[in-house]
Amino acid sequence: MPIVHLVLADHDFEYINRLAQWFMENKADRFSVSVFTEKESFKKFVSANGGKIDVILASEDFITDIPANNGTAILLGQALRIKNLPFVEKYKPAPSIYSEILSAVSASPAEAEKWNSGGKSDLVVCFSTNMYLKSVFAILLCLTAKEHVYVSLESFPFHTMEEDTYFNKNLSDVLYYIKSRKGNPVMALESAVITRENLSFLPPVDNPLDLWELTNDETDTLIEALGSWGHFSRVIVDPEVNAGSLTVKLLKAASCIVVPFDKKHMHQIPRMKRMFSGILGQDLGKVKWVNCGNSGTVYPEELDNYFEITWIDESILSLPSLSDLSLQRFQRKNLEDLLSK
């Protein structure tokens, strides 16, 4: 996705510079930022750089006299005279302002067309009848690189990520956006992502019906958006364990399907093999079987793309929150090797 040129303007020097600093420290790979606290210098800059500006976030008296074709204009604070522009409450946390900026850009038809081609992301789908192991493994894969993002498609996720409530967006918001047929779902995905240290994730749905009520076309739009995200090299998808339409389409679209299992779920492998064969046909080479925590215990039936990772054991599976997961260097290399082979 191209870099978004953001112009910030407000008379509160300390506030607007702190906001700009947050963007430069946390979103430099997505935004370039210009800052103004004086109206005349702001107007001259906008006049000289019209077509190069993507978003203007400014208080009302800055925006009043600028041409309408200079990017997406967003009011900073409540409006007194201008009534037809989106606005962001002043002094909100910077991550929330970032999210609202992306939402405003994605809702603008002209800007949506401009940002509609994000790039390409590989879909890595974790699938296992051991549901907690599946989610843990997906999170661990996400932790291997800052360019990875974790997306849970479980209607009732039974793990916690200690979400920051001030972001106010999750997967349900993305699905509402897709259902309303707006122009750029990739930007909607971007606006919902939370990044904590080296883990980026999309908070799960707040209403199970949002997933279950997707039409075939809406399912296709969601999967296409995940694959064309571009900002993240890999999207690690944690789906429900079923053979429903969404799961089947995800398995077909995936560049890699990782199937972690342990000794308690070995009896499910023949059934999963039959399911993959029926869905993927001859494309079974992208399925990778990972025996977890079973040193010396080998699955008796021959499996193509078979791996063992013994350190994923009960101690990891018993963590109270998946946000407590971390990787040592050798563990990271194990998972990187798995993805690259």
C-alpha cells in the first residue's frame, strides 16, 4: 500500500507535535507527516502541494478556506460552521485517531479508488481439531516476524488477547464495511489492527452472527482483501474447525496450511486427510503436518510434509492469555524453517 501523506494543523503547538511524533515513531512505514500551527503557512503548503496530499486533519479555522480537492479533509474537534466533513475528537489517544483517519480515507470514494491495490499477502491457515493448540500455533507463527498479522475467525474465541479498548474496532467492524459494499476493505482491515511489541493482530468478532451471515460474495471479498493486504507479508488465519463455506474457501486460497496436532488428536488425522483431499484435490503439497510435544512419538501413518516441534507442550498450552506468548531464538528459527520449507 502506498505511503499516505498526512497534514496535521492546529494552534495547540504541543498537542499537534506530540500527535505527529506518534505517527513518525509508530506508523512511519504507512504515513509521511507535515505539521502546521500557523494558518498562512498551512494554506501556502496546501496550495503548492495539492495533488500530493492524501489526508488533512485540522481544526475548523484551518480548513475553512482551502480547496475541496486537496485530499480527504477531516476536522480535528467539533465543527461550528462546517457540517459536511467527518471529524475526530481532539485529544483522543493517537492510536484511535489513526484508526479514524484510515476509516475516513476508506469511506471516501475518490480516495478508495486511489488506495484500492494494496499488494499481496500470503495466507497461512492454521487448522487443527485441537482448537487451543491451533490458536497457540497461529499466534506463535505471527510472532516470528513484524510483517505478520494474526486474524481469528472463530465465532467464540476461548482465548484472550487483552485488547486495548480505545481502538474501538474489531473484525465485526471490517465485516460491516464489507457488507455495506464500500470501496476499500483493505483500509478497513488496516484501521482495525492492534500492534503490541512484535505482535500485530485483528481483534475477533464481537457478534458471532457477523461471520455466520456472510454471503458467498462477501466471503470472497473478505478473503480477497486478506490476500491483497500487502502491508503484511503473511496473514496468519485462525479459522473455525468446520467444513463450512468460509473455511473451505480459505483453505483453497491459502499458500500454506499448517496442521498442528498432539498425541491426543492423532486419531483425527485420517479424517482431516480425507477432508483436505476432497477440498484441495492435487494441491496437497501446501499442507504441513506438525507433531507437537511428542518427543519420540511418531505418527504411524506416513505423512507428507511432516515436522516435529517438541517444545510446544502443555506448559505453553496452559498459559492464561495468548498475549503472554514469546519466542526464544531457536524456537523462532524452528517456525521460520517450517514456513519456508
